Amino acid sequence: MNVPLLSLSWLLPLVGAILLLCLGNADGRRDALIRWVALGISLVVFLVTLGIWAGFDASSGDFQMVERHAWIPAFGIDYYVGIDGISLLLVVLTGFLTPIALLSSWESVERKVKEFSIFVLALEAAMIGVFVSLDLFLFYVFWDAMLIPMYFLIGVWGYDQRIYAAVKFMLYTMAGSVLMLVAIIGLGYMHSVATGSYSFDLLRLYALDIAPQTQTWFFLAFALAFAIKVPLFPFHTWLPDAHVQAPTAGSVILAGVLLKMGTYGLVRFAFPLFPDAAVTFAPWIALLAVIGIIYGALVAMVQPDMKKLVAYSSVSHLGFVVLGICAMNMQGIQGAVYQMLAHGISTGGLFLIVGMLSDRRHTRLISEFGGLKGVMPRLTAAFLIITLASIGMPGLNGFVGEFLIMLGAFRWDPRFVIGAGLGVILSAVYMLWMFQRVYYGEVTNPKNANLPDLRPREWAGVLPLCALAIIMGVFPNVFLRPMEPAVQKLVERVQVAQRLQVENAARTPEAR
């Protein structure tokens, strides 16, 4: 009997959210029960994602564990899910980070605990659905469904300007999503013209012959939606507000998984669906990525707020991911996917620990801290590991992704590597400078003198992140091997279009 693990991976958190909804009005004891039930459900989902990995054939580049059922037959819309090596790792990352996000809210979220837990589980269901969908209409349903729980997580449990940040997040994402929906409808119509029936099947649309001019408009519609989600410069302005105003759990999920939906969309949809347009626009997108790398690092360097500093570091680090995608070779794409995972671990960890400091002192201003190494040695050690992982120290997860991306970009166009390399240097500057000001020196503020070190519940969130940062840095092949065949197929598809463009450009006008 084949167990539908992919369906279980998103249905379990959704059913869990519905079960929590059915519980009565909360009190102190009921809140504790709700927290444990939500955490238990998220841990079961994580075990399901590990089961998916265990059953995955790493030697195949095809989609596996495919489930397909007719949904809206009149328009060729199916419930169609499957994974390859690229989406596999992002599904596992989602399952891994959600329990950590729930642990981070154990004491900081004191009101509406039931509703908070419901939205976190619903968000997990939508995120996993995005990564497993092979029908574009189904993908869009999950893509937009994700907005609702994230909007409420920021707007209800965020900080002082939470409503402004939540509305801005919603408007930015919706603006890009509407254009992508138009392009999805256009693809379905084109399939009906070519074959006589509507279909939003990703594999069938891969094979669709689309005129270059049409590809250009469709590619721009998809790429804009994904660029806003990444976020790519200059579409990044919603991100610092969302991060700073979101509760710690929201920031962990936003940095760890939600932003990867944008880069995943470029890899899975925009580039392979419209390879001719992708080849044309890749240098311009890469230029924006390099600008974002440097800009994000420079702005992060002058931030007085730790959370805002980490938020701008995400703009810089995800610029690396986009650069690797634009290179569209094996090293670049593998590095990009690897860096998605590494960024989820390291930046999620940074937001987690900054949240712990904020819960203790009710401030995130760097100037309010100092000398914490002597007061909180265990938290300091954990923060140091995550910081070094974030700046790409060899032996930790950030190094592998950045190295592969820069290698792939160098093979494609060495000019982009110069700007990316400057971003690496600046990253080390602002992260280590922040670490020095917060943890070293004398304890000048008496409020910091007796801060508690890591508690057992906090250890449960921090230790897995530190361990995975080290494991990914020391044993990268564990994560590179499953994605290699899928990346090879993707690269070959786009490189065929690239060769045809070069051949067409080389022809004389008479030959054309």
C-alpha cells in the first residue's frame, strides 16, 4: 500500500489547525494544551517530510511520489503533486523550521494562543503545498493561501507598527501575484489552442512551443511576482518592515521558508517555462541581484536595531541565490538551492536568538547591550556559530552555497563575481561588528547583568540549528546529491535555448 506522503505533509497541519479551531475558549491550562498539540502536530509533519526524503530516489531527476486526481476537469485543472531533488529539500526545511518557530513563541505569545497556533499550522500547510504542486492553478491556490495566515501573524501578534507592515506585505505580494495569475491563465489558453484542451500541467507546459515575444511578457509576469517575494532589489522595501514588526515565530518562518518561495519560483517556473526570455533577461536580473547584495550589506551595516540588521542581511544573501539561478549552470543552480537551505538555517537562527534577547530586555537596540559573553556564555556560543554560518565561514553551511554560486557565476560572467565578492566582505563586517558590540566589552547597562542564559526549551530550538549548520558545512554531499539530477535536467533545458539564441545571432541576414 502506497502512503500518500506528499498529501499528508500539507493535510496534517491543515487538519491540525482545524482541530485546534474546534477547541473551546482558552484559559491558562487550555493554552498550554494548545501549544503542546500544535508542537506535536508540527513534529509529526517533520517526521513525514523525513519519510519523504527516505523514500526519495536520489539517482533520478524525475518527479517522484506523484499523486494526481481530477479537480476541475472542464478546465484541465488537477490535484497534481510531486517532488524532485529541488523541492524535496525545501519541503524538509519547512517541516524542520515550523516546530522551532512554535517553540520560539512559547512565552512571547501570551494572548490568542489558539489562533496563533492555527495560523502557524495553516501557514505550514500552504508553504508545503507550494513546493509540491505540479499544476500551476494548484500552485497559485497555495501561493495565495499563504498570504492569509502570514498577514494575521504580523498584524495581530506583531509590534507597534504591525498593521502597516502586514498591509504592505499583503499589497506587495498581491500586486505581483495578480500578474502571475494572468500569465497562468494565458498558458492554459495557449495549451487549449495547441491541443484542443485546457491544461495547467507543468510538464505539459514545459513542452509547449511559445513564441519569443509571448515568452517575454509571460516571463516578466512570473519573474515580477517571484522578485517581490525574494525580495529582489528594488522590490525589497516590504521586507524590513515585515521582519521588524513580525513576532519571532513569524520572522523565523518568513526568513527561513517564505522568501525561498520566490527563488524556488524562478527555478521551477520562470526560467524553465520561458527559457528564451530567461536567457535574454538573466544578465539584467543578475545585475539587480548584485546591486541588492551590496545595497543590503551597506544598509545592514548602519542599522541600530539587531532585527532590522538581520532583515537587510536577507536582501543581501538572497541576492546571491538569484545570481546563482541566473548563471544557469550546474554549479550556480546547485549553489542557489544549497544557499536557500543554508540561509533558512542561519537567518532563521539569527532571528530566533535576537527574539530571545528581545524577550529578556524588551529592546533590540544594539547600543542597549554589551558584555553578554560573561553573562550568557551558552547563548553567545550559539549566536557565534550561527553568525559564522551566515557570513560563509568554511566548515559551516553558508560557505558551500556561496562558493558554488560564485564558481557558477564566474563561469557565466566573471564581472558579476566582483560585486558578489564585495558583498561577502561586507557581510563579515556588519555581522562581526554587531556580534562584538552585543557580546564583548564590559557590561555597562545594569539591566544586562543578570540576564538568564539559554533555558531548556530554548536549547531545543537553538541546538538543531547549530548542529545542522555544521553538518551542512562538513557533509555537503548529503544535500547536494539528491538535487543533482533535477538540476541537470533544468540546466539542459535552458542551455538548449541559450545555444539556439547564439546560433541565430551568428547567422548572416542572408542565411536567415
